[in-house]
Amino acid sequence: MSEQRSVSYGLKLPARSLAALTGPESSQWAVGTTALREENEILLLDHDPRTASLRPIRSYAHPEEVWAIVPHPSKPTQVATLANSGGRSCARIFTMEPAQSALQPAGELGTGSAAGAPLGSFKALRWHPTAADQLITVSESRLRRWIIRDPSIDMASDASAGDLHQLWTAAWDQHDHSRLLTAGGSNIQAWDLRTMKKSSEIEAAHQMPVRDIDFSRQEPHRCVSGGDDGRICFWDLRHIKAGQPVQAFLAHAHWVWQVRYNPFSDALLLSCSSDGTVGLWHTPSLAAGGSSTPTPATSAATTPRSVLGRDGGDGKVHSFEDHEDSVYAGAWSTSDPTAFASLCYDGRVTVYSVPQQYRSKGK
Amino acid sequence: MAATEAPTAANAADLDEKSKRVRSLLSSYYGTPQAPGSAPSTPTSTDGPGTPASAGPSPAAAAAAAPKSLAGAPSGRPKAMLPPSGLPATPRLTNIDSATFDAERYLQQLLKQTRLDALLVKHIEMSTEIKSLDSDMQMLVYENYNKFISATDTIRSMKSNVDGMDANMQELNTVIESVAGRSQSVNNKLQQRRDHIEELNQVRGLLFKLQAVFDLPRRVRTALEQDAVEIAVDHYAEAAPLLKRYGHKGAIRRVAEEVDALARELSKRLKARLMTQRDDAADTIKLIRRLGEPVESLQEDFLQSMRARLEGILVEAHRVVEAVAAHYRLSPPPADLRIKDPAGWGFEGETPPGLQRFVVELDQRFLTELAQTAALFEELFEAGGRKRLIKVVKRSLSEAAAFEAASTAGVPMDAAAQHGHHGRSGSPSLRLTSPALQRDWGSASLADALYTISNDITRLQRLLPELSPQDRGVEIVEGVVRLHIGNCFSCLERRAISSLADVRSKLRESAPTEAPGSAPEEQPKPLAEAFTALSELVERGAESILQGMRVYTSRQWVLRSWQDVFVDLVQGQLQHMFLSLLSGFLAMAGLQQAGMGSPSTPLASHSSGLQGALKSQGSTGEGPPQPASPSASSAASDRQGGSGSSEPPPTGLVLLLAKLCEFLESQGVAKVMEVLAAVFPGQGAGSGGEQPPAFVAGEVARRLRLAAQQLLTAFVAAHGRRLSLAARRSVDSPDWLQHKEPRGPRPVCQLILERLSEAEAEAGQLLEDSGSMMQRPSSFPDTLSQAVGTSQAATSGVQSSALERNVARLFSERVRFSGRIEFTRSSVLAGVARLGLKSMVEGARLQTLGRAGLQQLQLDVHYLRQPLSRYANNSEGAALWQLLDEVLSAAMERSLEPVLLDPPVVERIMAAAPPLS
């Protein structure tokens, strides 16, 4: 435990949104506060592993409470935010100029040609992995695709998942850009973005609503999901017809809010839960493609011993328990493969580093 | 003297000349060329000196002499007259009748030897003799003259005739020659025909023989049809060399094939006979040998037949075992329940034989058969195939041993299991009858049976020493004991699992009919009953099995050589039973199936690996034998089916399992350890020194503890999920911004409480209260006022609420979710409630509320506060209240207008609110 170095920074306001910023050499994260009746801000934090310091670089005032920050994948200064203002939900794009303390608006979704139509409350926004001017949003039961045409942002297409599904989040396939996964209820839907149709659906992927989905950066077809049943499930999208995950872990005592692959290695994951803990997962055999059949006999699940670190086997290798409240967000650094940040509702951002023995070699 | 000598000489010469003259006369007469000319001259010249007296009779004498010499006439007379003179030296020369008569020497001899008077007498005698001879001769001539003439004539005519015949003879000769030539040619011509005929004749003979060959199949077949096997074999044996030689060509081939087929059939039939009629086996073997089968394959067949018969006995015995099983209604009666000789197997009417009786009967049949066959084999094949015999005997013996082991171990086990069966089907309630467990699990009767078996096996020692029957006996005993132990434990395990399955189905059935709001006191308590029954079953079952093992330890011969192994074995089986019960529990709870991050999976894989190892080791006797439990696998598949159908297991069952694990850990293991120590004092555990004991109580307890915790967590999680759903419904559904003024707590709060009381109903059956629930009223006002104070503070300082919340949290204990849940009702219920309330907090944090919405939630929280404290103890209750506070503070944070109702207002509204149904 002694080598589990962590460094924290406390915000004054409750916060739910955390995102790693792409581009800079050092590890940087953006945190958005979520206070209904306060002045909200987006704070940029910089982590220096040598001095083990986490310090704010800049802060930008944000007019409404920030529910999500989505940095642009290729433009380092551009972010999209989902915000809530008195019950009205809006999705906007900003430019963060280093010299200025205010965000420069770069457009708002739904104000262009389709202005006036009720858009519902935005739950998630995802940039196209490569095309700089495309994004999708998820709101209630609708999946929408947008194209940025300066100065406005136009809705390109609009699809419904069905009235019964409340879509909560979405994940864009990092390898096949025409595929997108959404979480709606306890199910996971796969969409073909060329036709904007549901291509398949995993029924009852979790026993309770699915909170988060993340695609592997390394391997196509591989993804992970976390849900309110406290589980995280590993999926191989080639075999989703069976409806059985490749592997599933009872990860947390309460809802799993986020689960994230390390961008540099599939064998490392983090999970954030409202039980106030952050889980670090080491899954070398899953990453190597092992355990492809979801049979209980072969699943190398965890004994309590292995939950706390067993070499070789897949499982939770560490549980970071120093948050006081629900942990809603976690994000790996985009530049340091061994660092990740987690955000607690009380506004505390903590950056952890992966213990030495689980760091992947050669990457 | 000279004078006398002269005349004798002259006489002799005269005689000689006379005979010569006679001869020449005759020859001149007959015209023979034989010295006709010279003879007449000489006598004249020599005649001169002779006396005139002697001239006269000389021709007569000569004539008389001549016929004598010519005819070879009787000369005996004169000779006989001479012996007195006695001339042994030259008898012939002196014999007057001899052809070589030497008159000179005769005369000299006469002169020398004879006196003068005698000589004169002799002279006179001679003269008279000569005269008589002359006259005789003359007479003869006269008498035979005609005959001479006619003879001469005849000869002359014959001569002329013969001359004429010559030509004829020549002619005849040629004729005969030609005849001979003709005859030769005819003969030649006929020769070919004759050869042909000869050939045909041979062919005919061959055909006769072949006919026999061609008839062979028919004859053999006929013989076969009449079942005259010996005759058939005779036929075949006769023809076999021929067929062997010519069988490959022409028409014979077909015959040969046919005959071969027949021979095969024959030998098949013979072999069949070998199988069925053992008494004739020797003859049959001989017959088969005549059919040309090699000895090895014969031996093989013989042994095969022997094996078949032995197997037959085993099959028969197997039927008996099945019948026994059926009798005890363990298994459905087999369809073909045909026991040839029920009485022989000890059936009395419908009652199956006792184990002892059965074993004796089986041994007698099997071993007698074996011994007889072995003896017969010796007799038939002598020393040749002994090795093979031994091999086969060994094999069938080990088969028999395995069977005996299985059946003997199975019978008492079945009997024991049968009680359980009755217990299940007999009483509709789940109260499992325990009397069955008082028995010693059949150890005693088994031990008796084993004694019989090992003794009987030893009887084979004399006949087949190579098999070392003694060792075999020991092996069987060991195997049976192993099997029995395994069966006992697996049977117990099976009973536990199957009664759990009953509980499960009962819970499933009752779930829909259960009225959601009915008072828990009125409900029957299936869980409590099941727990009592099951815990008793497992504990006392294990105990009684161990007690049953005393039977073995008390009989020295059973464990002669493997006492320590035995103890380890029992302990290992015990451990195995605990662990597999454990994995069975987890599988039932659905924890294994889903493969969630739980200890169940490694445990299960461990035990299944163990089972696999056991399977492979079962025969070698290295490890504990695999308990033959087909129903265990079916139970496993049942589990799979139960939990695979996405229907989660009833929460009550999960709790029951958790409680069972906890019970086993806290009491079962200790109890078992006690019994172990009592049954095997100072043995096994720890006695090996280097090796860990087979039953590691600490490890088993550890795993049980883990499983208990896990099952309990699963129980809490399951109820927590239900509660979460209710809680989410309470905060998600309404439109909080347009909410109306609250007039009382919403009905959804009642739903939350119902969910909780469901959990309480289940937990109340199995878990202790730890007695502190009663203190509730006195201990809570403190926290209540504190909580109210918190909300008042929140009400007063709207702007600083976040700060205050953080400060307040500093002083309150943090609510932990991953904490250990105790086996008490309040701990469990608090765990459930915690999950639900936390979900409510999370739900509230996602909302944006108006003032009315906030106040509605305030009322709801207030409504929940009091009932919730029912479910929890001091510290846990405080945690729940803290969570309720968090709900409220979350609502306030998410409220556009954070104005709470004053406490008196709350009380008023609550009092006025219509009661929730």
C-alpha cells in the first residue's frame, strides 16, 4: 500500500464530470462542477508525477452546472459540455483559450436548422473518433447525429431506440466507426450509424440499468460495461448473440458509474462506483483473448485474495477507498499510461498511479 | 609161360579185333561213315600170331563183347565175377566189360596172380564163355535181322520224307511270319483304344472320388442340420487335406469355399456349444481342433467362453442387485427383471436376499465356475496357455471384484438412501426423518460380507497361485470400503442437495401466491423448518457415517495394512463432502453460473478437478474412490437448468444456504472434528507429520466462512436490488419541477417498506435478533434529534448547505457498503436498507426539483425514518438515518428553491395524511 501514491485536489463544489485532456505532454484533466445554484466552473488540473503534485492550471467559468465534459479528440482546446440549467438541458461546444478565463462558445446543438424542436435532456455526447466535425448525442430514447457547419451545428439524423428505452450513455467503436453502442435500461444496443438502425441488442446485459460502456483501444470487438447491479461485464461483440459476457465480475457494492480501459493497455481498467471506491482491474488473460467462452469452469474469477492482487489472474487488483462520497467519474491520463484520476461527488479529484507489478511491459 | 602169355595176348588182340570187325560190319551195313575202311585191314595183320585154336571162337567172342559195349548191356555179371581176383588199383582196366578194358594188363595181372591150374581153369572157362557168347551173338543177329532191315528202310524213307518237308516248312514259315505281322498291326491299332479306355477308367475312378468331395458340403450340412456335429467334423476332416491342396482351383474352389463356410459355421456352433455346455467342453475342444483351428485361438475361444459364462453370472447377480434396489424403491424396477433362479439367490417370495446371503451365493457360483474352468483348461491344453489363462482369469476376477465391490457397497448404501427417499415422499413437510441416520450406514453387514468374500477368494490360492488371491481379497476389501465411504458421503450430500432443491421449488411455488402485505407471523416458516432439517441432516449424517466407520476400525482384518490410508481416506471424503456441498450451495444460489467475481468459481473448479482426478484414480485405488452418484450429476444439471434459466434463485434459498454454511462453519466442523477424534483416536490428522492431514478443519471452515459471507452478501444484494428499484421509482418517476404541494408521503414509500418487510420475513426465520431490537425506542431519540437538527441547519442556511454537509460528514461515520454483513437480522436488513437508500440518494442527485418536490421528498423521508429504525440496531440504524439525511440533502442540493417544511408542519401533514394502505 505504501507505494500507492495518490495526490488529491479538492474543489469547493460538487462535481460529476471529469475528462482527460488530449495533447499536452503532462497529464491533464478537466473537471466540471455540478452545483445547481452556484457559479460553476471547468477546472484544468495538471499532474506532475515527479513531484507528485496535482495543481490547477486554469479555470473557466461555465454558466450552468456541468454534467459532462467531452474533449475533442483532435483539437486540444475544444470541448463539448452537457449542461443543465434549471431543468433545461443543453449541449455546447467551447474553445478553451489559455489566455482567457472564459470559454469561447463555438456552437450549440439544436440551435441551427432544427431549433425549436424539443431535444430532451442530453445524457451523453460522443465525438467521432476521427472525423473532426461529427458527433452524436444521446437523450432519453433518441440517438442523434450532428455535423458541425460553422457557425451552426446541424442534426444529420435522428433515430429512436423505442419509447421504453431511456438511453443513458454511448460508446463509439474505436475501430469500426460505423458502429456505436448505447446503454438503454439493462440492455446494450449496437447501432449501425450508416443506416442509423439498431443492428443488435444484448438483452439484460446487466440485472439493473447499464451506466457505462467503453471500447478497447487495442482490440476490435472488445468492450466492457458497468451497471447498477455493481457488476462489470466484458463483451466480445462477435459473440453477443449468446447474451453472455465473456467475463463478469461483481465489482462494487453499489452502482458502477464508469468503467474505462487504459488507452495503452487492455489489461488495465478502472471502475468508479457510488459505493465510494475506485477499482483497478488487471485482466491480462482477457486482454490476451483468453476466456473467450463464458463458462463458469474456465472463468478465472476472483477469490477475495485475488481481488486484492493475485498475479496472473484476472481480477480487481486494488480498491482505492479514500473517497468520502460516490465516485462518478474516472479517467486515465492520455500521456501517462500509469496514471488515472477519479472524481468524487464532494469535488475531490484524486490521481492514482498503477502499482508497479501491473504496469504493462514494453508499452 | 610165354606160350600161355602169348595166347592170352593173342586172345585179347583177337577179341579186340573181333569187336572192331563187328562194328565195321554194322557200320558198313548201316552205311555210317564211322571208320568203315580201316577197321577190316588191321585185324588181319594182327591176327597172324594167334593160335589156330583161338581163331575160331574169336569172332564170337568179339561179337559177344561188341553188343555188350554197344548197348551198354548188363556188365554187372562179369564184374561181379572179377572181385575174387581183386584188382583194386585198376578195376576198369581189368574189368572185361568195361569200355576201357586193357586186355594186356588183365592178362599180365592174371598171370602174376593166378596159379597155373587156376589159369588153365580160367582158360577153359574163358573159351567156353567165348563160344557161348559167339553163339549168342549169332543168334541175336539172326533174330533181329529183319528188324535191322525194316529199321534201315524206315530210316531211309524218313530221310526222303524229311527232305520233301523242307520246302513246306519254308512256306509255313513265311505264312506264319505274315500272320504275325498282321496280328501285330491289329494289336497296334487296338492299343490306342485300350489306352483311351484305360484313361477313361481312371477318370471314372477320380470322378467317383470327386463326387464324394462335391457331396461334402451337403453331407456336412445335413449333419449340421441333424446336429450331428461329430459326423460333420468327420466329413470335414476327411476332405480337408484334399481341399487344402486343390481348394484354390476350378470348381473345387466353390466347394472349398462352401465347405470353409460350413466349417466356420461348424466351429461357430461348436464354440457356442463350448459356451453353453461346459461338460462337453473337452470333446468340443477336440472337435474344434480337428477343424484345424490353431491351439492359441482355441484357447482364446475357450477362455472367451469361460469369460462369457463368468460374465453371465455377474449379469445375473447384477439383476439381483437391481431387483434389490427396486425392492427398496430406489430405482424404477428394471424392465427385464428376469432372474432365472430367484430362490437360488436367496429370494424368499418377494423379499430380496440379505447382503451376506447374496455374497455367499455369488461367490459360490462365480468361484466354483472359475475353479472348474481353470481345471478344465489345464486338462485340455496342458501347460501351453497357462499364461493366457492367468491373464483372463485375472481379468474376470478383477471384474468380479469390481462388481462385488460395487454391489456390496451399493446395497447398504441404497438401503440407507432409501430411508431418505421415504422421508421425502412420505411426509409432505420438509421435515427429514432422522431415524435412518441412526443406523451405522450398513457398515456391519458390509464387513460381514467382506469377510466372506476375502475368505472365498483365498480358496483360489491352490488352483491359481499366480493370482495371489490373498492380495486380491485385500484389494477387494479395500476397494469396497473406499467405495462405501465415498457412497455414504456422496449419499448424504445428495440428500442435502435434493432436499434443498425441494425447498427451492417450494419457495418458487409459494412466491406468487404469497400475499405481499400479509403479516410475517401468519406465514408458515419453510425456511426455518428447512434449516433445522438440513442442519440436522448434515451434522448428524456426517456424525453417523463416522460412527459407522468404527465397525471397520474394530475389525482388524479389514484395515490390516492400510489403517492410516483409511483414516486419511475418511477424512478426505469428509472434506470433499463439505467442499462439494459448498459448491453445490453456491451453484444453487446462481453464483457459480454467473461466474461473478466470487470465491465460488475457483472453489467449484477445484472440486470438479478433484472429482476428475478421483474418476481417474478410482480404479487404481490411489485416491478416494469416486462416489458413484449418477443423481449428483443430474442434480448438477438440475442446478444448471435452475439457474441457467435467467430466473434468479429465490432469495430465501440464498439466505438458507448462507445460514447453512454459517452453521457448518461454526458448529458442523467442530462437531465433526470431535467425532473424528473419538473414532480415530490419535490417528490420521497430523500423524503423518510431513503430510498435512486430509481433513483440514481450518481450511474447510475458512471456505465455509467465505461462502457464507458471499451467500449472505448475495442475499442482501438481491433484496437491495429490489429495494433499489422501488427507491428509484420513488425518485425518478414524477416531474419534480411541476410537483404539487405535498399532502402526505407518497404510496411508493409503502412499497419500499414492503420490500424491506419481505426481506425481514425471510431473515426473521433464520437469523438471530441479537436481542437489541427491543431497545429501539430508548436509543433512538438521540440520533433523531440530531437528524432533525441537521435538517434544521440545512433549512436555515441555504447558501452554506454544501459546506455544512461536508462538516456534518466529518462528524458522522462514513457509510460503508463493502463492509462485512453479520449473521444477524438487523445487520442483514440494514444492509438491504442501505443499498436501497443509497440508490435513492443517487436517484435524487440526478434530478432537479422544485420547492414542492423537495418538500414531498422531505415528507417521504420523514415517513420512512421511523419504520426504518425497526430494522436496524443502534449503529446501523444511525447509518440508515444518515442515509435518509443524505437523501434529503441531495434533494436540497438539486432543488432550485431549497426551502424545507418546518418540523411542526411536517408533523401536522403527517397526522392529517390519509394512511397508506
